[in-house]
Amino acid sequence: MRNLIRSVLLFVMAWGGVAAFYLWAGAEFLAFAQVLVYIGAVSMVTLFAVLLTRPRDQPDLVIEPPARARAAAGITIGACVAAVLIPAIWGQGLPATDRPHPPSAVLLLAGGADGTARRRPPDRRLHSHRRPARRRRAGVHPLIRRTGGRAMSPLHLCLIFSALLFCIGLAGALARSHAILVLLGIELMLNAANLNFIAFWRYGPPNAGSGIVFVLFAIAIAAAEAAVGLALVIAIYRHRQSVRLQQAAQLKG
């Protein structure tokens, strides 16, 4: 039981890291939605599900030999998927420059659809001494690194981080037989997909807002999926007194 609660708390930290990524990318509203939905709602529902499905005669989880083999297989599959995704991302010719920072949600609400109606014109006197430096640095992002003659842009880093997060969630979903941990692994994979949407939105065309729309729908669907999945886990526990997937074979043909 202690291991399950610690796992949920670690997932809360991971969801907080995803919210920090949204904030860094300029999607403040998505960061607020991530904190509100995942950290504020999904984590609490998961903790209640963990406490309601606690075995009465088994204080801690016992790791059996089949569980060890399943964990080894899940970690191996996750590592193989990472070995395929990371070189594929590294070999792509992604944009090596950063586009202008997208307008924040506050500017969009205050200025209109494009966030520019009520902006004050910048004071040219304050920025006149910075023009030569900006011209020298034009088209070069400060986070770009060159390795072996290839420019590594922040988009590469974002996609590699998303791939690692996806592989961790995949390994967790395949390695464990506990239904709650499997659901948490799936949620981690969905968060990795959302990171891809925001990364391409951040470094894509300037006025493309489709990435934020997709992530909003994904967060809403993932929250509903987590609620329904945890309700099914509690219902199975009431009938079977177990949350092991091997013992939930009612729908098996």
C-alpha cells in the first residue's frame, strides 16, 4: 500500500512537470488546466481508489516471480521503443530557430482574437541600444547545440523528452498487473502525446492554435477516462476482492 501511495505522489510530480512545460511554452491556460484537472482532481480520485481497494489481509504488495518476469518484459519493450523513437527524432530536420513567442491567454482576453488590439507600442528609445545585438543573434536560438555537424533545436529536446515520458508510461502499463498502476501508466502516455502537440504548436507556424485545442480535448477525455476506469476498478474489487488484471476475466471470450 505504501508503494501505491508513493507511486501516485510521483505521478503528481510528473503532472506538475508537464504543467511547467506548458507554462514555459507559453500555454498558461493549459498549465492551469493541467494543475486543476490532474493534480487537483485525478490525483485525489486515484488516492481514494487506492484506499478503497486496499486488501484487508495483505498490508503490502508481494512481488511474485511472474510479476518479476512481467516487469522485465515491460521494461525491455519500453527500452526498445525508446531506442526506435529517439534516433528517429534525432535524424529529422526540425526547425532550429524559435518563432516569436505566442501571445498569452491574458493578452488574448484583453486584446482580442489576435492579442494585438490593445497592446501598447514599444518604446523605441528603451530598445534602440539592443538592436545591433539582436541583429547579430537573429535566427539563432540560445538553446541550440551542434553535435557532429547537426543543429539540435529545442524542438528536438522537447520531442525526446516526450518520447522518454511515453516509454516510461508504456513500461509501467505493461510491467504491472495492478489496475490502478496500469491506468496511471496510460495517463502518462497521454500526457506525453500532449507534450508533442504543444511542442509543435510552439515551434510551428505563428498563428496555429490547433495544438492547444487538441490538448484541451485530450485533457477532458483523459480525465473522464480516469474517472470511469477507477470506478470500474472499485466495482471489480467489490465483486472479486482484488484489482489484479489476471482475475478480472468477466469479458474474456
